[in-house]
Amino acid sequence: MPNANLTKLLDLAQKPQRLIIGLMSGTSLDGLDIALCRFEGSGYDTRFHLLEFTTVPYTDDLKIDIREVFAKEQVSLEKLCLLNASIGSLHASMILKALEQWGYTPQEIDLIASHGQTIYHAPKRLHQQEGYPNATLQIGDGDHIAVSTGITTISDMRQKHVAAGGEGAPLALYGDVLLGSHPTENRILLNMGGISNLTWLPASKQGIICTDIGPGNTLIDGACMQYFDRPYDEDGRIALSGKINEALLAALLDHLFFAEPAPKTTGPELFGRKYVTNAQERANALDVAPEDLVTTLSAFTAEAIVRFVKGNIREPVHLLFTSGGGARNPYVVAYLHRSLPGVKVADTGTIGINADAKEAILFALLANEAVVGEPLQIGDGPAVLMGKFSFPL
């Protein structure tokens, strides 16, 4: 008799439609994004519809747990091991609760696509250790999700990208090209999560770029927590109340990362509190007022994006679509409007992609490709299908 799990996968690949849950938890540690999507087709013929979406906030205790192992060179191996299992089980419980609230049963869902929780990102450009390759690590074990929910789960998608010569990020390339391209418009899809990344989508599909740009919300959020005991700058209120420290902004922008050619990746391993402190020392700005620090860090996020666009994209940009937490920051969005004249700035909801759900949708799309697609060569990314399969039994 054929293996029942493989038979089920074959049947799934032949279905005209698939219901897939995409999961995303970013470096900002806000919580778990859960997107229920319906997919038809694959590759450039992909059609999708977002049926349901929610974000389940992480508790303060969980954030503390994750920060013990997040973006640190030395951590407790026991804590790392425990979190790998417990986060998988926690994500499973969050999924089951969301399905109950939406009126779906686990049996109706074809696949779960789990990004996991990134705890370290180490492209060779940054770690510079001889004999070691690009590397990245996400925890939240897929087997725990599959067993607890009873739904086949595809997880750990960044590893194939690394194994095939990539840096494991940004994977937005695949979803942005398949869902965001336009035959007559030159578009940028900009995601501002903990780290900012963008995809340049010329109408010709020639010269596509997908790359990390620099910090998104990670430095802003860190300063808000440190000085204002707030997890983020709601509605950009703190940034709007302060002023830019020009010397500090110049020091923040003075790093070799910004001069490196795209595509490139980064993370809080580089853009963390130490990075800000070093810049403050060089700019003689250790005594900068907290609200001015948040304003300057917000300007840093936006200016890094503006400089990349002006320095790397030679064709006219018709539209820039934003997503992620930064898309809700009026200070950052206004800075982009002001600094990119002639470019229409809007969030991805205007093209049918919920701005908050975009990354969760992306991973659902990658799972759909893993089951029914073929490796696609897009831009500079490796032509691979990504993800490890975990079966409930």
C-alpha cells in the first residue's frame, strides 16, 4: 500500500483549490499573524483570496523568553531547545483558536505554512568567519504544529534558499513577483517590519531587485520601550513631537552595509541597541532627548529607503506600496512622500493584499508552490521550492 501521507499530498496537488494557513512572526515580536488563504493555480498563474486574518499578540513573558535567545551570540542551549518545541505548540493552539472563531474545522484546511520565529540571521557578509556559509535559524518546530492541529505543515522555508546559495532572505521576492507585478506599471513593494525590505518590480520584469534595506521598526521600537515604556510609536506620535538630530542621523547612515550591492540581508544582529549607541558616541549625541532620538531613528528608517531607491533604481517609479508595521507610522510614510516626489505611495491593500497580512500570505503562497509549483528563477534568487513537510501522524 502507498504511504497514506504521500497519497494525501498527491491528491492535494490535484485539487483545483487549496485552503492554506500562513503564519508569520517577525523580529518585532508583536505576535503571530495568521492568514487563511484560498489558492488556485501556481507560479505566474497563481490566484489567491484572503479569507480571514488575525494577529494574536505575544504575552510579555513570551517576549522575555524569546529575547533571551534572540540575536545573541551566546545563549542557553537548553532554553533554545525548550523554546523550539514550546513555540511550535503555542502556534498550534493559536491556530486552533482562530479556526474556531472563524467557523472552520481543522479537517477543512489543506496546509499550514509556518515561518517560525527567527532568532539569528547570519549571512557570511556579516559573520565573516572563514569556512562557514550563510546561515539563518528559525524556531517553532513544524512537527509540533502538525501533530497538535492534525494539519500537514510546511515549515523552515529559509533553509532551502540558503542551501541553494541564497542568504535565506528576503523571501518577499517570490510573493511580490507573483502577486504584485503589473504589465504597465513600475512598482516597488516595500515591507517595513523589524527590518525593511523592498522588491523592485519593473513592468518589463527585467532587472527585478529584492533586498533588505536596513532597519524598519526594530530600532524605533527599542527606543520606545527603553525611554517611554511603550512597545512601539503608536501613530508616530513620539516622532512627530521631536526633531531630527542631523549629526546622529549622519552617523547612523555611515555604515558599509548601505554601500554594499543588492541583494543583501541584515537583521537586529547588526541594527540593535549597540549600533545606536556607537552612532551616538561618534555624533557626540549620548545626551539626545528621548523624543529626538525616536524622531531621528524614524528618519533613519525612511532615509535609508529613500537613498536606496534614488541610488539603485534607474527607471521611473510609478507606485510604492507599503506593508508591515511601518506602513502605519505617519512620520515614516510622510517622509517617503516628501522625499520621493512623483512617486505615489499607498499601502498594499489598494492592490488587494492586506498590508498587515502580507508576509503571512507570502508563506502560504510558498507552501502552495511547494505542493503544486515548479522552481522559478526570479531575479537573483535561487530557483527552488522551499519548506520541510511535517505530517500529523
